[in-house]
Amino acid sequence: MLTGDVFVEEGLITPYQLQLAVNKQVEMGGTEPIAKVMVDLGLITEKDKVRCSGRMWDIPFADLAVQGPTQEALQILTPQFAKRFRVLPLRLEEGVLHVAMSNPLDVFVIDELSMNTGLDIQPYIAVEEEITAAMAEYYASDTSVSHELSGMMKELDDENSAFAALTTDEEEVNEADDAPVIRLANLIVNQAVSDKASDIHIEPRKEETVVRYRIDGIMHEIMRLPRKISNALTSRFKIIANMDIAEKRAPQDNRISAVINGKPYDFRVSTLPVVYGEKIVMRVLDKGGINVGLSKLGFLEHNYKMMEDFASRSYGIVLVTGPTGSGKSTTLYSLLNQTNDGLKNIITIEDPVEYELDSINQCSVNNKAGMTFAAGLRSMLRQDPDVIMVGEMRDEETATIAMEAAMTGHLVFSTLHTNDAPSAPGRLVDMGVEPFLISSSIVGILAQRLIRVLCPNCKEQYTATRELLLRAGLPLPEELGADTHGEITLFRGKGCEKCKGSGYKGRSGVHEVLCMNDDIRDALIKGAASHEVRKLAIEGGMKTLQEDAVSKILMGVTDLDEVIRVIYS
């Protein structure tokens, strides 16, 4: 059994962080292994967990980000065999085949390997996701994106290529169906999925076409293509998105569904006429990625308990606030999944429906057909709902109907654009909602941001002073004491190939949860300002965004620069 003390001995966590994980494990019923709890809380990485498991079992750890396989070893096992047993051959030494496995204790797989190769097997423990990624890389028919792109460019540069100047729509359709364009479009999409990009941007410029991905909220330039292929590439995406390729002066949007590496994805495709052609943006929607629980969103214990309480209510309204791109939709879907026990009638109205959820009735806004948020919400209330999700409160009518629904026995989830949780009631008053409705119907408000998580492959410790946090304007947690001098251990990412040199990989949430109480309700009835609501919420136990962010800095989830960028810029 892997114990938490191993991680303290390795210097990965502090005793204080271990106690946090133990408390969380007890809260969850004590059934989850402590190592998994720490991974879910972001205290350690999956790689840390696997490496320490190997130490406990006296099995060497293979870091596939550093230790790649040799060509000699790859030729010993066929791709079919390696993928069937989820193993990766590393090297052959003196008749012994060194193999990376996610479960090196599986003696049946080791025996099968030995029988098929005629060699002795030395198992190594490795992260399963890294094994899968390495197999996709080393057993792929063409492993180099740059090599594949280079080959396409040679075809495109051929003077007899189909990418000469376009003259008619019919020629454009034919060229969009040409093999190099199809392969190039597939390469752009597949690489975006591989890099875990949230958006693909294809931007025609004066001399060239630039492809950029948004990864962890930051734009990255991926490739530059010859300007002459821009029209054909644009037409290819418009064709597979079932758009009108003849219409180039007006914006269009639609969806593409595809299965990539065995996983279903949706792509929301949008075109926009710009100076040098049509810009295409594709939002990448991983259908499997939305089935996350609240425990996977980075909530600290204090806030997680309140969110669980909100989701268990039978009536009232829960608001999720934050700027565009702060993960509000993911949180709403997680709340719906939390309440979706098969015993309730759950209906949503969204603009548009981004993810399709099982056993939930989802409606999409269609303003041309008169299906607005307000009209849809009225109709939903005649459908005997238990739980309602309104994608966004944009006007007084929608907000008032939602508030009244919450007061008449429905649990309502919705979003609002405010900078923090205490500002939400004031925003609703500005929209024209009566204060008594706000104070009577709201049970909780969540404000959130997304911060980049330090890359586990290049994460390192460094020593800083408490004064550094104070100079940055960040509040110090009580456990650090009042002394502003002395040293504390923080973390940062050096930058590596896995994170494209950024030092970050993936994102997590920073949260501020306001739980409505009698004092706040009384203040709202009297027309209290946002700063008064904030003061009462803090007195009632609310941890601010800044305090939550500092906790995640000290836990090694992120670093000071990222928090300052997201919270203060």
C-alpha cells in the first residue's frame, strides 16, 4: 500500500499538505487511495505517484519524457503486440529486454513478453498516458509533423500543382478535395488534439497563412503556410463543416464531428471575412473531457464542501461568474453531473449547446425562431423540471424568470459576467431585478479564473521570501504566521519540450465561493454595495480569489507570475 509518508520523504509535499489530503480522504469515505486523493487535489502529479509506487515495489521508474526507446528495441515488438499489452520496449542489453509498463506486477504479461521474444524481461514502471503517447509517436507511420508538412509543401510548390490561382467556385471545390489539402487539414486538426488545444486559428495574411493554437489559454504559432493555398484550405474546412463555399463576404458557423485516436470530438467552426481572405476559428470540444466531477476542478476542501452542498439543494439558484474563457461552462456541466442521479428531470437552455450530456434535455437558443433564453425558460417551466440550467443571464426578463423558478421549487444553475462573487447581486440589480428576488432565491455564487498548472516534467523548487508574496499584493495564509521575513519553498517550471518551453501544462481553477446567509440577505434588501457584501461574505467564511490563488502557489500547483497575470492583470 502506497502511503503519504513516501511523498513527504521524497520532498514532494509538506506534512501540512499530507494532512490536507488525509482530511479529504476521510471526507470521501476512506475508500480512495491516499495517492489518488493527492493527485486529484493537485498536490502531486501522476508521475510522482507512479515513481513512488516503483520505489515501494522496488521496480525502476522509466521517465519516458527523458528515456526514449531505441530503434533496436522497437523492432523486437510489433506495434500490434505493444498496443495490445500496453507496453513499450526501451532497450536490449545482454539478452534482457527492458520494457516500460503501467502495471509491472502483471506477471502474465511479462510471461507473454518473454515467450514471444525469447528474452528475459526487465519491467519498468511508467505513467500509462506517457506509454500511450510514446506508442502513438514511435509506432506511427510518420512520426514527424515537420517532416510531413515538408512533404506537403514540396507537392504544393510543384508548378503543376492544383494550387494555381483560383478562378471559379467549381475549381475551388476540386482543389479543396485534392489529396495534399485533405492531408494538411487532417494534420492541423490531429496536431491540435495532440497538443490539447482549445481553439484552432487559421489566419490569412498578406504574404502567408498562419496557423495558431490556443493551448492553456495562450496563443501559440504552430506553422506558416504559403499564401497561395489559403483559399483551398479554407474551402476544405467549409466543405466538411457543410458551409457555403461561394459565400465569402458574410460570417458563417457550423459544427464538425470526428473520432480522433478513438475519442469523439466536436469542432465548432466559425468563418470571418478579413482583409486577405477568410479567417477560420475552430473550437475543439472533447466530448469525453466534460465528464469531470467537481473534485477534478481544483477546488480546495473548504470551497468543495460548499459546492457539494449547493448541488444537493432541492431549490434555489447557483450562479457561476467570471470573464469569458474562465471555465464557467465546465463548472456548470460538472454541477449538472453531480445532480444527475437518474431520478430528476434536468433541462438546459444554452447558446449554443457545446457538450451533449446523457439523460439531460438540452435546448439551443435560436433568436431567429423566437427561441430566446427567456422564451425557452418559460417553456421549460411547463416541462415539469427538477433542475434547470440557463447558459447565461443576459437581461432582466431571463433573470427574473430564473429567480422566480428558484423560489417555486426548482434548482437553477446559471452564469453571469462579473469580476467577483460579491459583485453578482449588484449586477442583477443593474439589470432591473428586484432586490427581494435576489436575496430570496440565490443560495450561492461562485467566481472563478483558470490558471496554468506547472509542467510536471520540468517543475522545480526554489526558495523565496514571504516578503515577495506581500510585495506582489498577495495575502499570506494564516499558517505562515505574521512574520514577513524568512524563507518559504515555492515552485516554478523551467520549460521543456513537453510544455513547449512555457513551464506550464494544463489548467486548474481558482475559486471564490459566496454562501448566502441571513446577514447578506438583509444587506441586499437594504441595497448594500458590493464592498459591503464582500465584507459580510468574508466574515461568513468566504476565501477570496487571491487567498485561493496563494494556497495553490504554496501547494506547487502554479507559480507567482501566473497568479499575477490571471488575478491582477
